[in-house]
Amino acid sequence: MKLSPFSIAVTIAGAFIGAGFVSGQELWQFFGAYGIGGIAGFTVAILCIIALSSITIQYASKTGSNTFERIINPSGNKLLKKLLLIFQTVFYISIYIIMTAGVESLVSEYCDVSPIITGIVFCITVTVISLIGIDGIVVAFSATIPILICAVIAVAFFVLPSNEIIIQSNIESSPSLVSNWLVSSLVFVSYNFFAGLGIFASLQNRVKSKKILIKASVLATAFLLVLGLSILLSIFATDTYSSEMPMLSVSKSLNGTIGVIYAILLVIAMLGAGISSLFPLTEWFKVTFPKMRIQRIVLAFAVSAITVTLSLFGFSNLIGTVYPIFGYVGFLIIAIIIRNCIKDKT
């Protein structure tokens, strides 16, 4: 099934729009805390992410590399293959844990439901959609990402005109393991690109032409820039950066009902990020062991069970620690992929 530019764009954007992004916590830690420099850093980061994503999809389409591992390690080096599998598994499970922790925290704020029960329901949903495959993910993102973008813009539309926007640095408010806005931008590019790599590889036979990919990239850039800048400006305007989920606090300040609606949308964003994390693992297993269908299902549910168990840590602390660590390591992955793309053209 070939995809339209819009479907490709929302799938690319959906790979990056998780709970950390839409809640404002991730964007504040990596950009908002650095003031004007952070705003510039966010813009540059999005342009770099989309460029890398487009290059990767094009490379995957040309070479037929339909998994995370094949894009990075086309020669099949055994040592690199093992290291990548370990790194990939730990990274994706870590993001999955962060998203599950976010859902548990969010639901417990509104409902008298045990975090473990919330985590189980969330992880079962993520597992089922991930096992359906890339077509299920495209459908899910096509339905949810436009709604998320419209919701954020709507909140910003009501908040920004009635509040003074004071953009200034507040580095002490960020527990992230980065030292300045430039390093923060690079780390943000690194771990986000790595997080979406599995989905980009799976899109390789769904892109009809380079022209369609370019259109999709432009759309994805617009989606992410509008969404991210609306979130950052709203946080600056309302001074809600100290909240666990700043944008939820912003929406609550408008109206209680709006707060509930935004909370629901945050859960949807977390669902998208959870799917983006589990799917590459199940897809790798499917490609590597095509006859082991039952084992693939068992693996997916086993990973989800581990995730529920390890999700009882602070949402903001996990974002500020896990993302930067994998971002630093991800620089090497980006360098390898760029080398592969250059090598393929020579």
C-alpha cells in the first residue's frame, strides 16, 4: 500500500510526538530553559530531524533495508549486530517505560485507579497495535496526530493573547543532563531520530516517489514546528514550567473541561510513543524469525510486562536522565547511517 504525503508526514511526526513532547516537559527541559537560544535550538533541531528522517527513508527504499538493524549494519557485521540489538532493546524499552509512567501519573490525577492497572491496560493496547504492523500504526497516527496539533494550537490561541510572553532562560529548572542549548539541541536530534528509526525503515516500501517524500517532509516539519513553538510560548506565557506536565497545567488554567480533554490527548500521545518504541522490536523479531509467530507475540507481551513493573519512577526525572544518555550514544548511530548513505551513492 502506497501512502499519501499527508499519511507519511503524520507518521514521521508521530514518531517524535510523545508524552514528553506534548506535555511540554521534554521541550522545556531541552529548549525552554535556555530562553531565546532554546527557541532557536528547537527550530534547528526539527529541521535536522526531518532531514535525517527523509534521508533514512530514501536510503531504506533504495536498499530494501526494512529494519532498524539493516539500515545501520547493511554488511551484517556480527559484533555490531549484537551491540545494536542490545542498545536498541534497552533504548526502546526505556522510552516505553517513560510513556507508561506518564500515563499512570496522568490517569491517577483524574481517576481513582491503581497505577498498575492503568499500566497494564495501556501496555496491552500498545502491544496489540504494534503486533498489527506498520499499517496499523499509520492509521493510528493519521487519526490522532492532526487532533493533537489542533488541540495544542487551540490552547495556545486562547492563552497567548491574554498573557505577556516573557522569554528568558531558567536553566536551574531543567534536570536534564545537558550543559547548554546547542548540546541540548544535538542530543534532542540524536535520541529522537534513533527512536523513530524502526518506523522509518518500515516505511521504505510505502513511499511512491522522492517527490512525495519531499512533500511529506515539508508537512512534517510544519507540524512539529507549529506544535513545538505553540507549546513553548504557552509555557513562557503562563510560567507553568515547574509542573510535571506544563501544558496540562496551561489547559487547566483555561477551563477544567479543557484540562480533561487535554489529558485525554496526552494519553493518546503517550500511546503513539509507546507504539513507536515497541513496534521496532516486534518488527525485528518478525523479519529475523519469520516462522516464530507465537514467540513474537510472547516477546511483545513479555516486554510490556517488564515495562509495567519498571514504570513506577518519576516522569520528569526519567525524561531528564534517560533521553540525554541515549542521545549521546545516538551520535554514533547517526554518523554510521550518514556514512552508509554516502557509501551507497559512491
